[in-house]
Amino acid sequence: MTSRRDFLKVSGAAGAGLVLGLHLEAKPRPGAAAKAEFRPNAYLTVKPDGTVRITVPKTEMGQGVRTALPLAVAEEMDLDWSKIEVVNAQPGPEFKGMQTGGSTSVSSTWTPLRKAGATAREMLKAAAAAQWKVGADQCRTEKGFVVGPGGKKLGFGDLAEAAAKLPVPKDPALKKPADYHLLGKRTPRFDGPAIVTGKAIFGLDVRRPGQRFAAVLRCEVPGGQPKTWDDTRAKAVRGVKAVLKVPTGLAVIADNTWAAFKGREALALTTTWDEGPAKDFNSGALEEKMRAALTGPADEARREGDVDKALAAAAKVLEAEYAFPYQAHATVEPMNTVVQMQAEGAEMWTGSQSPNRAQERAAAALGLKPEQMKVNVALIGGGFGRRLGTDFSTEAAQVAKAAGGGPVQVVWDREDDFRHDLYQPATLHRMRAGLDTSGAISAWAHRIAGPAVLRSWMEGQKSPAQASVEANGALDIPYALPALRVDFAEVEAPPPLGWWRGIEIVPNVFARECFLDEVAHAQGKDPLQLRLDLMGDRGVVKFGREEADIRRLKKVLQVAAEKAGWGRKLPVGHGLGLACHAYDGRTYAAEVAEVSVEKGQLRIHKVTCAVDCGFAVNPAGLEAQVEGGIAFGLSALFSQITWEKGRTVQTGFHDFPVLRLADMPAIETHVVPSSEAPSGMGEPPVPLAIPAVLNAVFAAAGKRIRRLPLGLDSFK
Amino acid sequence: MPSYQLTVNGRVRPVDAEADTPLLWILRDTLGLTGTKFGCGQGVCGSCTVHLDGQAVKSCQRSLKEAAGHAVITVEGLSKDGSHPVQKAWIAEDVAQCGYCQPGMIMTAAALLKRNAHPTDGDIEEAFADHVCRCGTYPRIRKAVKRAAGSVK
């Protein structure tokens, strides 16, 4: 299986920058004063005052990278956590191909960041040893100091200048986990104090001297263009400076955001549109096409044995159709970017999950070389994959160029954000299972029909790996099945698509885990026992290029079931449901939901989650990701994007419901201890929430729900 | 040009802007107080919550004209140094993920606890009904409000 992770890499991602960052050369900063800083590599700088600045090559969007990644450096260096600064890396020669996605931030930086810290530690020890004329092996590090024989101490800051002149060790030893005093302990979010005082600067909070604000009037139908307009009324709005045609529509430039919005509103009244080729697109017609594709030709993602033969020979065939709608990311901070044109290039401030891609594309749009576009990465007010896209940053560059002069911040409003998202697409799933005369599963067929996210990411090209990427979560089904086929029938549709927290795994695991529950009930078998039986004594199983250790999955399922009290007597109207998955073969998670359905009202009382994500770098952050991942998954029980006349029906939080405080169930997280290398936690909890809840709904009310979102009539 | 006297975080600020400009944009663009966030502009996400005469209000739904002459407190003015009991509880419970919606959450929590020192779960749910946290920090918000209960003067 080729995963999305590979695509994030191929298209210029994760690995490359870190390899470069690992060129562990001592680089004194040009023009530095006598008291030099010590910068043994791209990740850290020891300042003369002892403060250590750690450069994070991943974008913070709430997943805690500005805490978890510095912890790896601080651990190896024995830093005083209260004396660190954290800055975001900038795309450039030291950081190529930065990308924050695929739940890989910790796993891809784990080794390089620890090595960076260990390198600095060894050099600081060597500098102290030279000063004291003792062996480096007689020195140790402790909370920002090198401690030598007799307890003498020198601060890292005092050693910075000398350390910077020493040779860089090639392969410094890394600490053993038993010696960790930061990693594996609960560390609160580094940015917490800045956040609670309103000092944290998100993209939308960037303010440059002379900054102007812009709103772009875009066609409601993605891809459409303004035909005619009269800017008289827009320009009459106080504060509006200009109305300019830009590639994405009409930009209203103003001296404050509100004036830009008001000007745009006035401009909209006089604008006529060429709505383009997507103007008749609607959800109903798409669904008919998808349904036709459930039985037509498809690209095979995985095949084991002869499914058709096994289905034909089956004593009983179960069949069901599952449906998942389009979804929006709905980050609370709308898209935005500041771009400032300069004599020899431009500078950008943006909350991007793909800073290098943002740099390259914005530069290309302005006819600049990437290095002429300096990119500053801001904090992100919710990413969830939306900000892997570069549409909004490129647009801002085009607006700033058209406007000329000083910096311009392009601000999207809530409706812009819903109408011009890069969506998770709708899919239909045709599930079939053959049962033999003993009731055992003899065949499993999962057909997925819908638009391909990967095609959007590949700018309209079909990748050879398309079927396996779109079938992620379906083809890596962890159960032993005698005959198995998973395939993907692409149905092209106009809306632009993107990666959404949990990606295709969400709909695919929803269909897979709910349908397996149907099979269990048809067999008269306990859904937990069926899963355990189907995992049996399987060890490492290969799915194309990926593999998963089924023993680890079985363990988390057992833990979640035990902690949730699977099989216990429940109050009337309550039910338990479960689901499990090995996310990209790296993070193993299982969830058990307890729900009640009374008088047509669904209540989700509790979700118990067990995870094995390898070594837990920061258990506090891990638990937050479980809570947040489950909330994100549960929201998708209720939300959808639908299309009429080429445009979204939904325009805000009023008609795209997301989970609110009162809806949030209790969450209980159990971490299965592991000495494996850390994997990721951002996405793995997301896909299990829906099937766990819907299987619980069946247990509670005998109602099988195969179509999302839940509606008022779902429980009738 | 209409001119207004706005009292923000205890300071009187003269503001020259259109009367119907939402307080949110006066705070963010005119006064540079970017701790108050823009999330929806439709009054349904709560990110822009500030105190107006001690009440939690959505600043995207209050005009400059309506706010003038009243005491506005933003997250920047809740305490000098992050020492407000709600801010301290937020840190203790490690509430924030991305953090974008949190200033609004904190302002609502502070106003709630001032008028109701020991809110029930139902009171908390009601107070936060118009707030969105897409990161799903709700369990910790609930805990943080309870932690700060009784300590907001």
C-alpha cells in the first residue's frame, strides 16, 4: 500500500529537510559579537545568556509540536525547560520540504532532534572539560549546566563560544529511556501562557507596519470568474482603497478588515458571474453516479483469493451500502495570509502546514524564485489538513502584488471558508460478505466509489497509487479473511479536495467496522469476539508496502473492551459499540462507545480509547489528541457539505454543526506501554469514533445506521 | 467623521470609525488588541467574546456605537500577568490545543464564575452553548471552570 504519507514525502516533504538539518556543522552566525552563540545545527542555538532557542520544523496547529519536539532536544541536552525559546523553522536551504501532515511530526523528527541535542551536549561537555583540563567523561550535564569533578559547574551560555569552536561529533550517544527526565513525562503545552493571555500570534493576528487588509470576492461556484462589475459603491465605503481584479476574483483593499468586508458586500451587488463548468454540479446527481459506480469497473487496491467464486459459493451473502458525505475542515481561524512586496522579492506570514510548497507556489505566481519569497510560519488556529493547501497563500501573494506598496493581509470570512474549502469528498461503499455453511466469513468485498483526493493533490493527474490511497483503511483490514477484494471506482466531480484529519480512513473504516458488526450479528456472535477471532494469532501482516503488527492491535482492543466493561449489564436504552484500526500500520487504536437512544434522542455518554503509539513522548499531549480526535470524528456524525447549482449549501457553523461542549462525551484514554519508536496521534483516534458510536446505537436500539450525517429521522 | 470614546481594559480610547463597525474589528484593527479572535462574524462560535460591563458578549455582534460609553474588557485586560483564576485554571488543566478559540472561552468562563461562583454542569453547558472548539478541548474546559469555581471575585 502506498500511503498518503508517501505522497506528502514525494511531493517535497518530511524527510529532506531533516537530512539537511542534520548536517551538524558548527556555523557561527555571521557578524556575531565576541560572545558568540553556539549553533551546532539548524535546530538549536545556545545564547550567551544560557537561553536555548529550539527551531521546530513542524507547524503547530494544536497537536503540540512546539512542546513535543523541543522535549526531544531538551532531554538530550539536559536543558532547563524554563529557559528555552521555541521558534518556527522557515523554508529555505536548511529546511527543505517541511510538511505537517499524516500524523508524522514526532516520528519523522524523533531521531534527528535527539541527535541534534546529543551533539550539542557532547560539545558543551568537551568545552567545559577543556577549560577544567579534565576528561569529558568526567563531566555530565544537568539543567543547563555542565557539572565537573568536585561539583564545579559552568552554564551552557558561558560555554557557548568555546563549544562553537570544537569539532562536531559524528555519532553522539543517545540517552537510554530509563534516564529520561522530560520525555515520557507529562509536560503542559509550551504556548499555554501566551494563549491564555491573548499574546499568542496566529496568522490572522500578524500586524506589519502600514498593513492593509483585503477581502476577495470569489465566485460562489469554485472555478467561476467575475464577468462584469461596478466598483463605485465599494469604493464609496469609508476605508476602501482599491478594487482590483486578481486571479481568484476581485480584491477589495482597505485600511481595516471591516471596510474590506463591507466594500466586498457592496461590490457583490453589482457583479455578474461566469460560473464556469461546475455551475450545475449537485449532490443528488453525484450520488446517482457513485451508485452506478458501485457495480461498474474499478481499480483494484487489494485482492486475496477469488472473491467472486467465494461469494457465488457462499451459503449466505450479506450486502449493505454505506454513505459518507462531503466534509469541510471548519477551522475556527479562517484562512488568511500577509504578503509584503519588496524591491527584490516578497515576504509572507502564513499559517501553513506546507511552508515550502507555499513558498514555491507563491513565488512562481509572482515570477520570483523560491528564495526570493521569505516565509514566516505563524501559529495555526486549526489545521486538520486544510492548511496543507496553498490556495490561500498564493492568492494573498497575487493580491499583494496587484495592490503594490506595503503589506496586505487577505482575510477570509466564515462563508469564504466553507465555500472555498479543499473538501473531504463524499463516498459510497458497497459491502459484501459471504458466509459459509458454518457461518464463517468466506469472502469480503469492499467497493468504494467517489472522487479521489489524491488527484486533487496531484493537480488533476491520476497517480498509479490512487486506488490504494483512496482505499486506505479498507485495504489494510486487519482481519484474516479467506478471500478479499478492495477496489476504488473513481467518480470525478468539480469540488477541489484536500486532506482532512483522518483522510479516507474515516469513511472507509466507518463502512468496514460497521459492516463487520452487521456480520457479527448475522452470525449471532459477539462483535468483540468476532474481531479477536479474526485477528487470531496473526503477527506482522503486510499490506503492499505497509505492514502492521496485529498483536498490537489485538492488545489495544482487549484493553479498550476491558476498561469499558464490555459485556456488562447496561441501563435500559444503552448500548456499547466498538471499532479498531491500525493507522498506517503505525498507531494502534481501539474505541468503545457507550450511547443511549431514548425517545429518538441519541446521547453519547462515554468513549473509552486504548492506544499503542510506541513510546509516548508527552502523555499529556497524547491524551489531548485522543480527546480532540474523537471530538473531530463525532462531529462528522452530524455535519455535511452538500452542493446545489455548483455551490455549497452550507455557509457557516449554523448549518454545518460541529460538536459543542454539551455534546462532548466523557473520554477515557488508556496508553498501552511500548518501547517501540513513537508514531503519531493526530489522526488515529478520529476514524474509530463513528463506527464505535453507530455500533453502539445498534446495540442500544436495534437500528443500523449506514448513512451519514445523522438526521432527525435516523432513529425512527 | 463619527468619534467615540471607548473604555477598553480601563483606558479611555478615542476611536474615529463608522458607528456600525463591530467592536471586534475596532479591537483588532484599530486598537491592535488581537487577543480577541475572529471566527465566524455570525455570533455562533464565541471566539470574539469580551466583557461589556461585566457581561460576556460576542464582540462581532456589538457595534462601536453600542459599546461606546461602556466598560470593555478583553483577554489582554483580564489580568496583568495571566494571574486571573480562570487563566491559572486553564494552565493547570492544560486546556488549549491550537488555542485560537481559548480567549473567547476564557472570557465566558470568567463572566460565568463572577455571576455564578459554583456552576453546575448544566450551567456550564449553557454558558458555552455558543462556543466552538474544533480541537475538542471541551472536557478540559469543563474541568478548568470547575477548578476556578469559587475563586473569581
